[in-house]
Amino acid sequence: MTRLSLLFTLCLAVITASAQNKYGLRAVTLEEYRKSLRTQPEKELVNLATYIPGIVLDIRYATSNNFTGEVIYQLPRAYARKPVAEALKKAQADFNKQGVGIKVYDGYRPYKATVKFYEVYRDTTYVASPYRGSRHNRGCAIDMTLVDLKTGEELPMPTAFDSFQKEAWPTTPVKDPVIKKNRDLIISVMEKHGFKVNASEWWHFDFIGWQKFEVMDIDFEELENN
Ligand SMILES: [Zn+2]
């Protein structure tokens, strides 16, 4: 290696390292995201509140009512990539036929929030590893439950959202027939529309094909003010 090429390699290493965070993951910035939309419009982050009729939001990380006890998001928003939003819209129509609707706890999550969660609770059974990022960071995961369309009440489910108990696992047997029916309903309809339930969280659904979408670190304010 010549001295010049060694210098070049070193410079490149420094530039690459600066673009990564301390866990070595490269997250897409607002500028890169905007640029990617010119050739890949499917990567657009869609606001679920306007895209899906009747969807209810209860964005827990925009309040202190979440496992960190802190307000993580400055705005109560639920975004997802376009194909995810489209699939969720179809699921909502299906749920509506059965007298229920979707309530979203969380959608797209900026990468910095995943880092914060990990630093609060270092158990990667329940909290995504910052070395890999979460599927929420890719705009490809939805945390949700079901509500009764007439009353707006949440349907009884095995646990509350973000419970770190084994009862939250979709494979844990449920005695109560109503709770079992509700859990079966949310999972079966979501799986019919291209999602997969998380192994330790009945409320978390990954969009099948999430690998095509990069981890992003863009705040809701950045998305809406640019
Ligand atoms: Zn989740």
C-alpha cells in the first residue's frame, strides 16, 4: 500500500466511523431519506392517523406512561412505510367488519429512542439491541391492540402493552376464552395481511419484508418541518 492510499484509507475509516453511532450501526438521516424517495417512493413514511380511516392513536412514548417513565417523543405520531400502511389499512377494514378497530401504541421509532430503551432496560428479549436496531426503526413494525367500535374500549388482552411477563408471549396458554379469542383475532387478521407477531409481545407486529427498509434516525419534528 502506498503512503497516499494508506492516508486515503485512514480518512475513509474516520469518515465512516463518524457516520456511525457508538453501537456501530449506520442510521439514515432526513437528507438521505428524502433523497431515497426520488427513486424508491415505497420508502415514504406515511402518517397513519390520516392514511387509515378511524384508526385510534395512543402513543405511549409521547407520554410518561411507558416502561421508561419518561416522555421519549415530542409529538404523538404513528408513521409507517407506505407498503406497511397499506397492509395495515386492509387489516383495519377486516377488523371493522368484525366490529373492532386498531389502536396504535407505536409505529416508526427513531433509532435514538431504541438506544434510550436499551440503556434503560438491557434485556433484548423485550428491548431491541442497538447493535442491530429495531424493526420499528425501519418503519416496519406496529405496536397495537383492538378497540370496540361502539364503545371505544380496548378489548381484554393477556397483558397490558409493554408487559415484560411471560403472559405477553403469544404462545403462552390463556384460560379466559374471551381473552383467547381477542388474541387469536388480532394475530390471525394481522398475519393474513402480511405481518408476523413477535415471539414475546402479543401487541407487536413486524411487516414481512422489513429487510428492504433501512434503520432511520429521523424525529417526527424533522419529518414534519422539512
Ligand atoms: Zn414493538
